[in-house]
Amino acid sequence: MQMKRVLFLSAMLAFTSIIIIGQHPQDTLYLKNGSVVYGKLVEKSKERFLIKTTDGFRFGFTPDQVERYYISKNPAEDISGPKGFGFTMQSGMLIGSGEDVFFFLFSFTPMLTYTINNIHSISAGSGVELYDGVMMPLFAEYKINFSEKRLTTFYYLKGGALLNLKADEKNDYYSRDYRPGSTFGTGLGVSWPFGRYDSYIQLGYRYSFIKSIYNNQGGYPNVEKYNINLLDITFGFKF
């Protein structure tokens, strides 16, 4: 129980940090001596580059000292995100369980995404998730952004089937038949621009149900069920 609390708090801290970082884009000067200076570029002329760092200091450099520079856009004003059909790659961690089984899991799920406008998007995908064996989810996901800006929080809802890829077991003593299961998830996330694309992190609740039928020779079939409650932490990129 203590470990679950530590992991949950760590996930919340990481989630909050991503939001804070995403809300403060910075200009960047790449100097010829290998140094990199971050801040707000307040002057760019033929005579000098003047940059103000986040702690309030100002540094000036001549053009021959600067190899290249990057001026960040304000993602809160940039609404030119990907629209129409696209492709999303996401992976993540599933942590914890109501029955203390499959405590720490991994997932990788590419998706086909259709962005209706800057607010609504729907996705369908598959991939792999690790429980006691490899499972293949078949699911649909709906997202609604809380604003039309590319830097935005959002709500998501997804659900579908879990296909067990583990081979059925059968010998002279027993047999085990692995059956399909189901999964459902909901939560919140934050999305921010990554060049032409969008990146995001989402944090929420995930429920999965899997079962198998165990038949001992000479006995009655026994249905083994697992109701799995998980913290779902997912990272993704939408192209």
C-alpha cells in the first residue's frame, strides 16, 4: 500500500511538471563555444543578440558568437494543430491493482486518429499490453479539449476488448482456456505543440477484466477471473 502511494504521488508530480514546462516556452541561443542559453530574446539586430533569462539576468552576444537561435512560439496562441486523419503513437505504464496482481504493467498502442476540429477527436487502435501474458487491446478513444489552443488540457474516455495472445494449455492432467476480456479508461491530460505535431501526457483510471477457464481432469471447470484496477499514465505523439 505504501509503495502504491509513492508511485501515485510520483506520477502526479511528473504530470504537474509537464504542465508547468509546457506553459513556459523559451527562446534559445546556441553559441559557437557549445553553450546554450535559454530565456526570452528581447533584441535581435546586426549588432547583438540580447536574451533575458528566467531569473532576470540579461546577456548580450555578438552575431559572430551565435551559431543559431530558436524563437519559441506561444503555444497558447498557436491553433494550427494537426486536423483530419492522423496517426498517434502512445505508450505508458499501468500501475496497481485491486487484487494485488499484475502490479506494474506496460502498454504500447498505435492509433488512427481523426481530429474533427480543435476540440473533439476520436481514435481507434490496437497494440500490446502486458498482464500475466501478452494482451492485444482493440479499443476506441474519445477526447475533448478544454480550449481550441494547442496548449490545452483535455478529458478522455476509452474502452474496448482485450484479446489474450497466450496459447491455451492442455495436457493429460489439466487444460486452461484463455478467454477475451474487456477494458475501460477515463481521465485528464495535457497537450502541447511539438513542432508540427502535438505531444501529450494523460493520467487516469483504468479498469481491465480478464478470465480463463481451468479444467482439472476429473473435476469441474473453474472460471478464474481478474478484476484489475490501475493507474494509467500514458505519453503520446499525434502526427
